[in-house]
Amino acid sequence: MLNLYDTLTRKIEPFKPAEDMKVKMYTCGPSTYQRAHIGNYRTFLFEDMLQRYMEYLGYKVKRLITLTDVEDKAIAEAKKENLTVEELTRKNEAVFFQDFKLLKIKTPNYAVRASSAVDQAAKLIAELLEKGYAYWHNYEDVKNIYFDPLKFDGFGKLAHLDMSKWPKKKRRFHKDTYPGTPWNMGDFIIWHGCGLYDVCYKTPIGSGRPSWNIQDAAIVTKHLGYTIDVACGGIDNLVRHHDYTLAVAEAVSGQQFSRYWLHGGHLFVNGKKMSKSNGNVLYTSDILEKGFSGEHLRFFLTYGPYRKKLNFTFEKLAETSQKLDSFKSMVGELQKQKPKNSDAKTETQGVKGSIVSVFENDMNNDLDVKTAFDGLYKAISELYKTRESLNVKDINYLMNDLCKIDSVLQFIF
């Protein structure tokens, strides 16, 4: 049975979707005001592995990824580059999906822009206003709408916030996002009224635009409904974002939003958090320019516990790439091996299913790709040493099993 670490319970739990062998999965996507970097792709890759492994086990997965294309940062960046918000975000979105192909990340069933779910955001906000979770407030002559976390019983349960420390004095946070990762302890904006130089939509609740804080809830509930099986993102989403999404969706529906929450760890570069101020932001093009492939990067970014911090250096990338190349070389030689004994009746070496059990045992333990691959490497090394004793059936069984496994890993063939 597949077992996954649930951020909400802080335990490794057996995976049981609401509907037998069917999974509804929501994964946080990029903010397309800028290009995604390799730290972002570490998160998208663990989510891809999760989807592929569930499908390997026989689940039918319906996956959605959100694309944040209308927010404060996009509006500011578009103005800076003398582009429309749509021109800016579509340009970065195109690069994003090119990188998906490079890294062999499966395109989700739904890749949804926030701008296409404004109607659902307005619908959710109308419900929140009616139920008393949200309220109108004028800020700098603009009429906005805010969500009061204290009205939602259990707010902060995902990040395990100590709500006794919540300030008694009313505070409001007016921006979509704030720099760094501090908790904004106060009411958060869910609707921006129309202001100067703003992007506005006409809706039943008035003209304006939904804030980032409600966009994912709107996108998910519009396409997957009010209850899903898995919600994923980077560990930074635990500050504000996912608790906001959970609170909005559950306040409206009164139902559990997601049965499981999974979060991937940060990627550091040379021991420092990746940031423009540190001058260590890396893109896929930087990796390719050094002579590495998309498969090399996919392997590096998934070869380790997805929940733990991973440190990138080009030396470490070279080391893991060499290991992958060595593995692929042995597999290639085994593929070309011409058995001395091709008699179909000859007793086999018991190859069939042997590497599959190794792989599944580790992957079922919270997607332990590293241990699973190391087990495969050891098994293939042993078979490679005795390759002349393998017959045709052995090699066919082996290659069929490796192909099945590579439907998940995507870096063997």
C-alpha cells in the first residue's frame, strides 16, 4: 500500500482516496510574472513522480495545476517591461511548458489560469460575505474585500499555528503577497476593488479582481469540486497560502477540502537559499549550457527525500549524472546482450518481477526515489555481472519491468 506523509497530521498515512482507484489532485503552479527556476521544478517534479506512481499502481489521476497570471507582481512587472499582463504571463507560461517537456513532466489534465476563474472567485466571495467570513473595507479610496481568519474555526491547522498568539487588535493585509515568509497575522485580502492602473473584471459582486489568496480555491473548486484527495506544493506554501486556500474552500462548503497535503523541501544552491539577492538563481538553460541534459536534472532533483532540503552544486550534479549514465550504460549493454543459450525452455534466473518488488517497496514508503533507485542500481549491477548466464526470457522480462518502472522515473530509457 502507498503511504504518504500528510502535512496536516504530521504522520505517514496509508493512502485512501475518497473514491476507489480515482484521485483528484491539486498542485500549486507558477506565478507567471517571471520565469520558473530549478527550485520551482524540484516541486513540480516530486508532484509528477507522485502522479506517475499513482497511475503505475492503477489509480486514475485527475490532476490540476494553477497558473497565477493576474496579481500585484504581474501588474507591476508588465508595466516595467511595457507589456500587457497577458503578453508578459503568456511569454513566461510558454517557457514553463517547454521546461515541462525537457524534464519529462506530464502536462496535467487541467492547467488553469487564475484569470479564467474570476467568475468562480466572485461566487465564492459572495458566499463568504453572506456567511460572515468576509467583509468590505475601503483602503486608499478603493473598496476591497477581506477574509477574517478568526471567524473560521480551525484556521491555521495546516501550518499548526498557535492561534493564541493572534493579535487582538484588528489588522489587515492589502497585498497579494509579501516578501519573505513571515505569517501575516491579520485579515487577508480576497478581492481588489478597481484602482488606478489596475486590472478589472465586471462580476456580480462589482468590478475588481480576485487576490492571489482566493485564486487557487476558485480554480480548484471550479474544475475539481469542493473536495479533493491530494493537495501539493512547496514548503513555502505552508506560510499563508495553503491555509488561506483551505479556509476559503471549507468556509464555503463546510466539507474537508483535501484528504492529504504534501509539501516539497527547498532547493539551496551552494548552501544558500536561491534568490536574486544571493545571485544564485538557476534556470534550466543554465544547466544545459554546462553540458547536462534534462534527464540529468530530473534525476538530480528527485534523487533524495522530497520533503528535505536539497543542496545543488554543479559538482553534485556531475556526480549524480555519472551515476545515472553508468546505470543507463549497464541497461543498454543488457539490452544488446546476445544470450549464449537461446532455448526458451532453459530455466530462467528468476528475473521476472524481482526489480519491480524492490522498486515498489521503496516507492510505497513516501515516494523514496533515492532508495528505490539505489536498489535498482544494485540489482542491475549484479545482473550485469552475470549477463552471459541470462537467457532470452530473462532479458525480455528485465526490459519489460524496467519499462514499467520508467513510466514513473522517466530517466532510464
